[in-house]
Amino acid sequence: MSELSPRGWRELKFGELCQRIVNGGTPATDNARFWNGHTPWVTGADFTSHGIGEIRRFVSDAGVRSSATSIVKAGNLLVVTRTGVGKLAIAPFDIAISQDVSGVYVDGDKADTSFVFYLLSKELEEIKKLNQGTSINGIIRADLERHPLRIPVNKRAQQKIAAILTSLDTTIEKTEALIEKHQQIKAGLMHDLFTRGVLPNGQLRPPYEQAPELYQRTLLGWLPNEWRVSSCGQTCSIDAGITLGPHRRPGKRAHPYLRVANVYRDELRLHDVAMLEALPSEADFVLRKFDLLVVEGHANVAQIGRCAMVNGDAEGMLFQNHLFRLRVLGMRPLFALLWMNSHHVQRYWERTCATSSGLNTINRRMLNAVPVFVPSEEEQTRIVEAVAISRDRIACEIRRLDKLNDQKLGLMQDLLTGKVPVKIATQGVPA
């Protein structure tokens, strides 16, 4: 740090802010006496963006005594210095740590622990530059202790900054929880819509258990009597994409093309579109708006066959051979998209996909045979509209979350550098 510290701030080495730093360790995993005790024990893998995630292992008192692990008291800093370098948390309770983690006891006379947590969060990239090692990367403790930081001299200023950022983090966590809740509601809604459908009055049909006369039996379960059973091959034209081979390099006629990485459930993401030298037969692989793209293979069976729709931004692009293009015939494309991502089709893939070298795959024959439930056009429209309401609610919360994260980044840059000073209350006068 070569620039001058802002007024009221001073520069210190990280080690000067610490009363002590403790290391961790792992009790012998083959000794049952050392485990299944009452003290939570964490590695770098247990850290999340909001601190410590679900506790997976507990150590016994004997495990603590017989190993290099340390128990860090609640309220103190945890810094991952190996295997996941740079992750941070404040210990939510007394917690034992592995060799991946260092416990940091901040000197309360010099600094506020929450402020140091946020300051280190901002310094994360600089800290990662200290990363050393070959087989196991890590930060050398001496390097961490020498890392320079700037802090306000007034501890109340530190606490005010930490309180502002903590309040914003709380709002971010609540928004993330709300998004998760809405996504679960949407998943439940999708299940009901593709099992019971929607009547003209906007209500779901009674479930089969209450009104079995409304349903017919199929290989995928019960479906409304008014629906017909077809197949993907009968309702869509199916084509594979370009086999890249020597055409990978860009040329004068470079053309954007989509890959598996661009296909998410329900949507395409065009953040990293590749360029491909155009082919003489490129017209066969050009995408139209409302085409569907289906992923051919994935290591995770739950991701097999994930499907997204081509929007206006992707229209005219090419697509690679690890994707199938569905051009929908005689159905609403949005309904077809929802169906291809439904629980019915996911269960179908789990039963029929092929597995080789850890990769789950589907082929054109399997895709042709995918069962498709086809309601009337009017009911397709009602189903699409019901899902759209739920999807729009989620999209609104995601936009709000993006704004909150941008706001946090801006505040961290302003408050943790002293660029924008905080007002500290004087005695009897609120800030």
C-alpha cells in the first residue's frame, strides 16, 4: 500500500491487529473415540458465502486433546488458509478447526472483529496472491501477518461501518431465502400443473385420489382424460448441431455458436458465446426464435436433458453437436419448454439415459421416444401463464438481489477505504 492513509485512518500489519492466531488439525479419522462428540469441527469445504454452512462432523474431547485442532471461541474470525484459500467467517459458536483453517483473535483495543471481517473480505484478492504451494496451495502464516491493512483509528467508526454492512448482508440473506422459497413453490406448482392441469376457471383439477374418474393411466402416471399422449419425435423436429473438429478456429466469417455451458433450465445465458468459422452448410444449424436446445450429456443425472429456449438475442446463432435442437410443431413452444424440464421427463431420463466414463448421455433415439402429454391449446396457455407468474416473481427478486450485491460492493469500496467517512455520534447527539 503506497498511497497515504485517509485522515483518521492508520496502516497496520494484519498481525498487529491480532492477539493471537491459532492453527487447526484433524483427529485420526480411523479412531472412533475421536469423533461423534459435541464440538463442531469444520474444514474449508464447510464455508459458504455467508459463513459456516451445515456442520457435517463433530469431534469428541479426546479428539481435541489428541490432535492439533484448536477450538475457536464464538465471535472470533475464521480464515481458510489452505484448500479454499480466502474464505472467511465469524465463528457462530465454539468450533474446532482443521488444518485448512486459522482462528484469529482480534485485539479488541485496536479493532472490531466484524470490521476486520469485512476488511479482509475486500482484501480477498490480495490475500489470495499470498497463496503458495504445489500439491496443496496455502497462505504462509508469516505472510498473512505481514499483510498491510488500513483501519479507522476510532473504533466506533469501525463498528458503524460493520453495522451498515451487516444490515445489508442480512437483507441479502433474506432475499436469497425468499428466492429459494419461490423456487420451491414454482417446483411444486410445476409438478401439479403437469399432473392435474388447469381448468377454465383457473383452478387445478382435483387430485386423482379425490376424483379418479377424471384421469387416465399412462406409463408416466395418471393424466387428465382430456390430454393425449404423444412423443417428442411426433411433436418436434430434432436435429444435432455442428461437430467442431477443424472448424474451431475463428476466421473472417466467424459466427457465434452456443455450447452446453450456455444452456440452463428454462433459459439461455449468453455471457460467454464462442465464435466459430462459418461452414458451407451453416444454414442447417442456424437457430430460430422459439427453438429449444437440449443438453446431450452431463455428469450429474439431474442435469441430463436440461432444456432452454432460443430468444431474440440468440436467433441466428449456430449450436454445437452436444446439443439437440427441437423445432416445435403443433404445440405452444413455451409449453414444450416447460414439459421438457418437468418432473415427468426428468424421471424418464433417469430410467433411460446411458452412462459411460461417469457421463450420463442421451441420443436422438431416446429423445424421439420421450413421452409428451398434450393438453388443448387453451389449457397449454393457462399452464404457461400460471408458470409465468411464478417465474416473474422469482426474476423480480433476483433483480433485487443483484442490486443489493452491487450496492454492497460499492459501500465496501467507499466505507472500507475511507473514501466516504461515516458519522459518529457524539455524546447525547445521534449520528
